[in-house]
Amino acid sequence: MASATEADNRTSTETQSKYERLRLATDDRIVLMTLVSTGVGALAGGYLGGQLSGRQYLAERAHRLPTTVSGWFFYQKWKNYRVLLGAMKGAVRYGSKIGGCVLAYSSIEAGVDRLVGEVQMFSSVAAGLSTAVGMSLIARLPRSSARRARLAGIAVGAFTGAAQDAARYRTTLQPPAYVVWAHNKFKAATSQPI
């Protein structure tokens, strides 16, 4: 019975290592990418939300500024409360949006890897394009903005996929399938007599 369990574990490990990117298993990579991007989005959203709330508070009260020392004390106190509340709202808003986008991207990338049967750059390009199209539809972007979003998705997917393929080649010294295919096509084209 122990040998069957060991065989199952070995098969699971081989499957995981076949689809790992940047030396991370698929599940670990999805969770890590989502958590890191949510944290970065929360930091950016907190900063932007706090700035916006501070400016809004100033604009709302510019016509009746305090005239006493205690008035200025309470003005600053309430402004700080509003800035903190705006920062928290912005952190949740941006963190969830960016985390959701990265979760969609990494899940689609892993799904395409499994569908194709190997890790390659085109899975990342497909994930970038799919995520861009999905977010364009959700945000109801106009055609010109949706086109730019698609181009950005393709560019991000191509860049991350190529970087991951380069890192994988550096560790395994085995080129991706599309590089081997292109090399064989080029070799066949140059070896034919004119």
C-alpha cells in the first residue's frame, strides 16, 4: 500500500514540476502573486485615497476656515480622520481590483499551461489578453481604451512569459517548444537549394 501512495506522490510532484514557473508550484504561485499584488494595490490605493480625501476635506471647508487655535486643532483632527478613512477605503478598493486582475491572469495562465501540456510564453500572452478583454468588458471601456487595454495585456503577457521562459531555460538548459520549432523551420528553409 505504501508503494501506491509513493507512486501517487511522485506523479503529483512530477506534474507540479512540469507546470511550475519561477520555481513555484502552480497553486503556490497563484496564491503568492495574488497576495503580493493585493498588498501593492492596497498600498497604492491607501496613498491615493488619503490624498484625495485630504484635498476634498480642504475644498469642502475652504470657505469657512477656523479662526481660533482650538478651531484649527479640531480642523486638523477631523482632517486626519477623514484622510485615514479615505486611505482605508482606497486601499480596499484598489487592493481588491488589482488582486482580482492578477488572480484572473495567473489562473488563466495556469489553465492554458495545463491545456497545452507545457509551460510556454503563449500561455502568458493568452492570459494577458483574456484578462484585458474581461476587465474591459467589466469596466465598459470605450473601443479605443479597450484596444489599448488589449495591447497592454498582450505586451505584459509576452514580457512576463518571455522572462519566465528565459529563467526556465537558464535552469534546465532546455529551450521552449516554440524556439525549437522556429529553429527547425529556419534550418529547413536554409538547407533547401535555391
